[in-house]
Amino acid sequence: MADGISIEIESLATGGAPAKPGGSGGDLVLFVGEDLALSPRAAEIAGPGAADLVARAAGVERFKGKALSALVLTAPSGLSAERLVVIGTGADEAAGRDWATLGGFTAGKLGSRSATVVLEWPGTAPGPDEVAAFSLGARLRAYKFDRYKSKKAAEGEESGGGGRLTLLVPENAGLKKAVRGAEGLAEGVILARELVNEPPNVLDPEEFARRAEALEKLGVEIEVLDEKDMKKLGMRALLAVAQGSAKEARVVIMRWNGGEDPAEAPVAFIGKGVCFDSGGISIKGSGGMEDMKGDMAGAACVVGLMHALASRKAKVNALGAIGLVENMPDGKAQRPGDIVTSLSGQTIEIINTDAEGRLVLADVLWHVQQTYKPRFMIDLATLTGAILVALGQEFAGMFSNNDELAQRLSAAGEATGERVWRMPLTPGFDKLIESKFADMKNTGGRHGGSATAAQFLKRYVNDVPWIHLDIAGVGMSAPATEVNRSWGSGWGVRLLDRLVRDHYEA
Ligand code: MN
Ligand code: ZN
């Protein structure tokens, strides 16, 4: 894992500044609202004259304390900090404040510098959840994928990581536990980002499986199916995708049994893991094809989620299942016109070999619902370019056969900022995937491309409550936010962790 920042939490003792006022050498971070007032404890730590300095500098710099704005000053003499970083929090709206975004903004202002952060301002004292969210945002912002750069960024550059943050926060009993949980969640998101960012010559299905196996250290049970196992089971749809590649396919089943009753049915998460998608014989154009290393973002999210659940010892039985293949053109590759028999027994006519993700998911979904009888299944897949046309990069497309589950996930999306938009499933779409020669064909054409893909998947879930998330728009090449500057976004880890936390833990 890349170097992140390290975060320490210290209580803001009532009355009495810390031994070393203003930290030593790094920055001292203070927060103010639009009245620019410091909390009494912040003023004490910053020393006499700080409030006046901030007020005068704010006038010169036209700093008005607006949310997500900052004033960076050379620290006055007498403070051991080198800089004073004053961060605006805007009008008082503590109830709706996005603490993760505030943490991300703060980490962005610091770059790789170390800092003491006095996390309170007049009228606002964060509790455990708020401090945890702030630290989550800071960790996520500090993540940078530079493993393959022989020259690393210089200290102090935007989003470098490596710094040390000491958060001085109001004393609170549940603090340490909440912050530790956020640390595991941050690691899960960063693990997912890391997998998406890795180049396809490094992260092939076997290597991906090895990285998933590392979750064993956290107490996750791992089962890896190789091609022989898959043949024996009858996963011919998945294997048909893999047959043109020199790389062997893998399916990895990850089980976290944290529930009180070990026999209780698990909640299940399924990920598409096409480690590189050339399109196969229906080969893609060369422009932007390098982005197809990210066609495994669904599987990456599932691994990151399992990491997060296990590291906070979530009280739930959860199962992750990922189908890992590479889709390549070759003398052995599948052809348009081929008919394959899926694990379910349903036959599929291949029309376009670039519609390969649904073939992988068809077998994994079927295997999971038949073998593990889950409470629900949520699959994530960078499935269609059409979802980008519909929703851009603001929302993942959500298709579901269950209103309650869909509503719960929508709410988790609003809470985490990883938002989903519900799209339709309807029998009318079935007509578009009727085949002349087999039970169905693997693409329904351009119109309703995301919906016909979902309608296809629905044939492999039976009556299990199910959501399909099309994350082609949000899983990679993500727009910059305060909590993410990485190409691979790690999208979905926070969303699904929140869903589990809110509804499925004992
Ligand atoms: Mn494809
Ligand atoms: Zn694909």
C-alpha cells in the first residue's frame, strides 16, 4: 500500500495548552466560521496575538471564512509551528456538514507537511463520528499512486501524503474506536484504488487473486477457483471470455463471518474483474484503450469492502465473489456467433465479444445464489459505456428487483456522497436480447444498452433480492474531489460499508 498520512488523536484538555504549543516545526491548523473567531482553546494554543494576526491577514487577503477556503500565514514568532493554516467552515450548518470533505480539503492544503490540527471552532465541537469522517477524508485525500514514478513529488506538493497529523479534538469516549473504524475503511478504499490503478501487465487475474488472498491476515476465509475448478463446475460463460488470453482466469470467494450466528445467510457482493478488456475479437478502437485496465473496478471494490468489514470486525456474515479474467483477441478467442452454455444451463449467443462482463457475472451470480443462498446480492461492474451517456460521472446506475434494498442503498449513497440513480428493469427489454439460435444473446444493441445488460443479469439471480450497479462512469477516471485525486476512485467501498453498517449488522 502507498504511503498515507499517519493520524494521531489527542484530547483537547479543558484549560491548559499542550506541552508544545502549535506543534513542532510543521503547521498549526485552525478553523473559523464567517465571523473569523477562534475557539478559546484554539486561541490559547495559537498564542496571544494570533486572533489579531488572522483578522488583519483576512482583510488583506479577502478571506471571509467561507466553507473550503483557506488562509496560509507564516506563523508569528513564539509559536513552534512554521505556518498557521486557517480554514474556513462557512455559515453554521453543523447538521449537514460533510466532515470527510473538510478533512480532505485540510489534507490537500497541507500536502506532505505535518501539522497539529485544532478541530473545533465556536459553536462546533465534533463527536466521534465527525472526527472519524474527518480523518477518513484526510487519509483518502493523501493517497497518491506513484509506485511507478522513479522521481517522487517534492515535499509540500499538493496531495503528497507522508505527513503526520495530530488532531486535537474535544474529549469523547467513543473516539478511538470510531477513528480506528475509519482507518480500516480508508485502507479498504485505498486498496480498491490501488487495484484499479495497477497496470494490466502487473495485475493479471492470478496476481489479483493473490492480493485478495492477503485478506486472510484479517480473518477472511478465501477460496480460489482455478480454471480446472471452473470447468468442473460448468462456468463456461466466464471461461469463454478468458479463452483468448494467455492469462488464466480465477474466481475468488471471500467470506467474513462476523455475525453472531455463523449459520446465518450472508450478504453477498459480486464484482466484475476484467483485468484488461481489449474487446476481444470485437476489438475496441485504440484511443483510450489503456483505460481498460480499470475494467476490474467492481472486483476491486468488493476486495476493498471485505477489507473494511473485516478490519472493523463488522458483526455480519458477508461474502465477496469476484470473477477475474482478461479479454483478448487470439486464435483461441471466442467469436461472434459462438453459443456458450452458462453455469445456469441457459445458453447465450455471442454477438459482440466486447460485451464480456455480463458473461463473467452470469456464472458468478448463479454460483453465489445457488451455493450460498445469500440474503441479497449486490454486483458492481464497469459494464456499459451507455451508463456514462445516461448519468455521466455523478451517479452509478442502479438496477434492482427489490424496492427496500434499492431505497436503503440510495440513502447510503446520499450519506457517503457515492450516489446511485435507479434505472428501469422491465420485460420489454427482454425482447431486445432474444436470440434466433440460443436462449439469449449477449447484447441488445445501442438503445437502452445499460438496461438490456441489467435485464440479462436478472436471468441469473432468480428471486434473490438483488442490485446491479453499473459503475463504468464512477469507478475510474474520476473527477477530482476533496477526498480523491486518484484515477481509480475506489468507488463503492464507503457506500456498501455504510449500507451494511446501517441495516445488516447484529
Ligand atoms: Mn468489454
Ligand atoms: Zn468490459
